[in-house]
Amino acid sequence: MKEKAPVILFVYNRPEHTKRTIESLACNTLAKQSDLYIFSDGSKSPHDKEDVETVQNFIDQVAKSDRFRSVSITKSSDNKGLSKSIISGVTQIINTFGKVIVLEDDLLTSPLFLQYMNDALSYYESDERIWGVSAYSSQMKTVTKDVYFTPRISSWGWATWKSRWEQVDWEVKNYQKFRLNLCERQMFNKGGKDLSYMLDQQQRRKIDSWAIRFCYSQFEQKKYAVFPRISLVRNIGQDGTGTHCKELLENDSFTAENKAVAMTPLYTDKQIIREYQQRKKVSKLGLLKNYALLLLGK
């Protein structure tokens, strides 16, 4: 039997979200064949210390259960923040195992989530055009096959391989060449009209996102991510409790079909990419402010 990819879960200060996330993951058909690595970030201030301790006490109990093949816990004594936690945690595990499946503490998974992820990691590993695997999917009207491909990965339940991860330029060294290149910005935004805007925000340190830098390296490498037609993940963190989620956003629930997702060789469909692009937008006011700052050299 081929070894299942290790599963990494990043948690912080949301006890109820964490419990629901782990409960749904434990209900996966491959849970008892999977090794779970939990990274718990430290408290940022005295205000969240109690919640962080509650989360850590809960995951200690998970480690004593038999719901996964094994459970390993890493607790940070200080607050790294989501971006540093994910980059360092994924790097540690992927360097050992060569591939990873990654979740955050506000994602409910279908019972077939792990099956889909492992199948996709095996099927697409040798296709270097595939940058990673996503498990969340919007309700795409133009998709007819079990999977589809876009030039952007989703951070709501994802997986990748060491060979792709080690190509990511976390410093975004060529940003200065990119920032005023309208052609390059338009090409990057084929994965969503919010991408260039978010990269600008990251470089201004207005946000601290590992995901936008991962997506930008995907764009530079001209790679694709694979998505399931029917979402295998539902985000329960869009309630104002998340680090980057301060308002309610559109959220499609998943439907857990009782059948495996059929993998398909990479194909590009302009209509699908166009529909996906239209779902990722930024307000006109936000774009105008961003454009003004670019012109001012900020």
C-alpha cells in the first residue's frame, strides 16, 4: 500500500473551529491511514492566552486518541503569525516526506477529502505543469468533468510537492519590475482580478500572506492547480474570528458525494478560467486607491 501524504493542520486561538475541523477530518475514510502534524501558534497578547491554551489542551487529547495513524504536535512559545507558521511548518514536513496536505483551523472536510488529495498527489506528481491541488471549489457553471484547472491555487485545503514548494520565491525579488508592468499584471490577474492587488498589499506589508506569494510563483512558473468540480471543503471561519477574515464573504458549502473524484490529464478551458476569474474581484474604490499608490511609487 502506498504511503498516504502527511496532513498538516495549523491552529491558533479558535477552540470551537478547531474541534469541528478535526472532527470532520477524523471522519475521513483515510484518517486512520494518515499521520497528522499539528502546529499550534503561541498567544499574541494576554487577551488570547486562554483560548490558545484551550486549543492546545484539546489537541493534546487528540494526540491520545486513535482516530489517526499518528498525531504529532508542535507548540510555539511565541506568536509567529499565520504566514511564518505555514511557511516554516510546511517546509519542515515536506522536506521529510516530499509532499503534504495542508489545512487551517476553520475548514470542514468531506469524508472523501483525504482520498481525493492523495489520488491527485499521485496522479499529477510527474506532471510538472501542476503546481498543487485544491480541495475547495466554487459552484462553477461551466465545469462538466470531475476536476478542472486554473492558474491559481486555493488556500482552503490544499496540497503540493517538495519540487514545487522549493521553487517559491518568498521575497518576491522581481516585484519592482512587475508592479508597473500592466501587461504582466493583466496576465497575473487571469487567476482572479484580486491577485495583483493582493500582491501589492503584501509588498506594502498591509497583509501578511503566504498564499499570494505562492500564487505569484505559480504565475511566474506558468503552472496550474487542479480543483474538484464539487467542493470537498467548507470554510467556517468567515465569521470575523480569522486573522484575515473581518467580514462575511460568499461561501459555498460542499456536497459529499459517495464516490471518488475521477482525475483527468491537464486541459485548459478559457471559458472555465474566465468564469473563475470573474469570481475573484476587488472593489473599484480599492483598485483606484491601489493605482494611485503605484503611481506615487508606494
